[in-house]
Amino acid sequence: MLGKKKQKPRRPTGHFDTLISSRTTVEGDVHFSGGLHVDGRIRGKVVADEGTDAVLRVSEVGEVTGDITAPHVIINGTVNGDVYASAHLELAEKASINGSVYYNLIEMAMGASVNGNLVHQREPVGLLSQDAKSAGSGHKQVANGDEDSGSEESADGGKSE
């Protein structure tokens, strides 16, 4: 029909492929695609496969100690680490994050807490491929595309980037 766009089907919010139960502790990094629901504990990074529309949900009793990188993240438990949500981040009322949050779109309920920085990322590209080694390399990207090693002081005394 004319004038009607085909909409991409949204991932149902109740469908999760993998469950980490409340009696489970995972030691090490977790790589996933699809849906991951965490009621237990994860000590390590939680990373969604690139190019997927993955959803991570940390329930009220769930806990992640490590960085989270996924397009869609729903948190109602505790996260000790940075959160990188390239598409959508939802912080429910019992969410507690001790670390920085990098998001494109955020929804935050009253009662949720973030002990760290909230950083808005307009372009989701690069959020999923962010590594600790690239973050700590001492190089930063400047608006004109040149790399800056951070060793030279700018004309304004280093007050702007």
C-alpha cells in the first residue's frame, strides 16, 4: 500500500534465550546474542555480539561485577562497572550502578542510582567495539579527525577538547 512503511519487528520484552539463575555465579566473561536474563551473579565482562539486536536484563536480585556492552540494557539490580548501551538503556527503580554509563537513549525510574558519569553518545557506532585497551591508550579523537596524544597543551590552556 502507498504511504505505509514496513516497521522492523521489535524484540519481544518477555523472550530471553539464556537465564542465569539466582543460584548461579559465573566467573569470567560472557558473550551472548539474543536475550540474556541475569538473576544470579556474573564476575567478568558481559558483551553482546556485534551486529545483533541483543537484550541484557539484570533483575532485582542480579549482580554484574564488570563492564556491560550491549545494544539494549535493562537494569533493576546491581552493576559494578561501566555500562555501554548503544541503542537503549532502561534503569528500573532498584537499579544501582557503580561506574560510568554510556548511552544513546536512556529511561530512568525514580529510585535508580548511578555512582559515576552519565555520557550521552549520539552515534551508537563504536560503543559496542569499545575496549579497555583503546580507552586507556592515551589517544583521543578530535573533531577534525586527527589524533591527539594529549602531550601538547592547547592555546586555551587545556580548558576545552
